[in-house]
Amino acid sequence: MSGSAAAFESTVEHMGPRPDPAARAILVGVDGSDTAMRAAAFAIGLARRQGYRLIVTFVAAHSALTVLGPGVAAAQEAVEELDCDLRAAARNAADELRVPIAFLRTYGDPFTRLREAADDCQVDTVVVGASMSAGHRFAGSVATKLIRAGHWPVLVVP
């Protein structure tokens, strides 16, 4: 597989204690924004209190055209750096709070990938940060789309 194709593969890393096979799951979407980080902190606390396992999902949005442009290396480097920072934060929380965490990095549309991850992992709750984009009032935010999907309870953290 070529280096550029491998750069866009999904990855999963398990952190913290081994989860109980019967443990319920919470999925939280993170993207490095303030609201996403508050959502992650809320989800970690909820998982710890309830004895749930946590699936932290980082969806790196990319366009098919980015592989054609000269800025792909810089864009991929930024994604890798953010991924590394988010993984380190998740690893620290898993070790410090003794919460089983699976960190998933995937690429594509955030709504689609979060929905797929939540369904595939059979989560009980999805936690996301509120959108800070004014344009989402018209097009709809990821949180709104997840709520409309109606497969699981969705908690939106401001």
C-alpha cells in the first residue's frame, strides 16, 4: 500500500484497564475544539461513574481532492499532530481514572463516521460537543443529525 493511502486508514488503540465484556459503552466524538474536549471530559466522568467503557472517536475530515494538492503533506501533518495530542490525553485519562478507553481515528464525514462507529460498537449513549459554527443553523450540526438518527440517546455538551 502506498504511503498516502496508508495515511488515511482507520486505527484503533485500546487504553487503560481491560473492560468487562458485558460493560456498556459510551461514544464521544472529538476534534480538538473546546466543546469537543468538554464533551470528552463529561463522557470520561460518566463512564467512570457508571462503570462503562468509552470509545473516543476522532474523525479527520478530508476531501478527496487533498491528495492531489501540494498542501496534502501539511494537512496530513496537522491531522497526525492532533491525533497524537488527543491520544495522549485519552491515554492519560484512562491510566489516571482507570477507565477502559478505545481510541478510534477514522476519516470522512463526521456524522456518517460517528453514526457507523456508534452502531458498530453498539453504544448506549453518544456524547458530542455543541457546534460553534453559525452555518450549522441552516445546514444542521453533527449533533442535530445524530439526534435525528434516533438510534441512541445523544448528549450535547455546550
